Amino acid sequence: MNNVRYKPPVIKKNSSQTLQRTGVAFYRTPDLYLSAFLKSKGIILQGTEKETGKVFFIFQNEGNIKDLINNYFNDSDVGVLSYKAALRDLRSIIFDYQSFMKKQ
């Protein structure tokens, strides 16, 4: 099984953590718990990047992502099982990065 993660080519970063690439917008964050919330709400994880010792999660910036981020910070409800599964998946990605970096 191939564990290679897709990393979209990034052209431009701005202060709102939105990435632009040929008209497609992405949301980038190092926040594990926010990322698990977004993933559990169905936002598509496009890839990951490692920068200055942190893993950044890159999501497809769909029209409702700002509302979901606001909901997260206002203690919105989330399905416990889907949140737990998303958190487990994202932690696995972080662990994969750490293991890969130790081998190099």
C-alpha cells in the first residue's frame, strides 16, 4: 500500500492562510483539532506540508469553510465518531512525517 501524500503545488500564500493555485483556493492550518473538525464535516483534505518543524494540513477551500471555522471556535456540535476517526487519520499523517524524517 502506498502511503505517499498528495502535496498540491503552492503558488501564493496570504495572511488569511488561504493558498491560491490557478484559480483553486486552499485553506492551510497547523491546528490538528481544527483540521479534524473540518475533515469530520466533509471538507476535503488536499495534502500536507512540513514547514519549520510543523505539519500544515491543506484543505479545499469550499464556500462554507469560513462558516465551519467560525462554528468550530463557537463550540459547534460534531459527530464524536467522525471527529475521532478524523483525528486518528491526521495524527497518523504527523507520525508518518516524523518517521520519514528520522530515516533521512
